[in-house]
Amino acid sequence: MKKTLLSLVLLASTSLSGCSKQYSLETISKGHFSLAEQKLEFVIKDAEKWKKHWRKYVDSENPAPEIDFSNYSVVAVYSGTKSAGGYSIEIASISKSRFFVEVSVKETVPSIDGIVIEIMMSPYHIVKTDKISKKEQVVFRYE
């Protein structure tokens, strides 16, 4: 009886949490000097939008890396312009629950008493991940 009750409790908690699936991540580009002036988030699902995105936010002179959008999507995050060094942004994980796809983003800021270089920068991270369908809602969560 106790075993059956425990099984039901575990089943119910699993159903409510939505059982997440981890998506694969492969960094396409990451750095401190993007062309994005403000904080931005993107999920890109086709080649034409990807090429436009690359030219506008990453590299206006060189072509975007090739992506097989029949199997993959691209997720990009930008911190926006910062007036000093010590900032960074990283897509830590992407997971899918029953209700949405969650992109977990880690932002680093310099310590208040730290020494940083005075330079204009705009940190960013772009990853290739498993295909995200057009129907799936994507939520960005910052740590």
C-alpha cells in the first residue's frame, strides 16, 4: 500500500513539473563585441532570418555559418552596450517541459570593487540547438 501511494505521489509530481528534456547546445559564436546596442533575445528558425540576423548583430562583412534548419534552431542572447569590461553572457542550458522551452542564461557583471578596463563592449552568445517548432513557446530565464 505504501509503495503504491509513493508511486502515485511521484507520478503526480512528475506530471506537474512537466518532465524536462535537455536540448543539445553548440556554440556558433560568443564574444564581447557584437553590434547589438540593447539587451536582446532571439530564436531563429530559418536560413533567411539567420543570415539577416548575423549581418545586423554579429558581422556585417562575413557570411553567417551554415545551419541545417530542418534539424536545428539558433538561439542568441545579447547583453547590450556596456561601458566597461567584466561583463559576459552565456546560454547555460535549454530544456523543454510540457508547457514551454526554457533558455537558461547566465549573466556576469563585474564586482563593485573590482578593477575593470574602460571599453565599450556588447557581450553575446549564439548557439545551435535541437529544432524548436514554431508552435513552442520559448521562455528566457536569467541567473
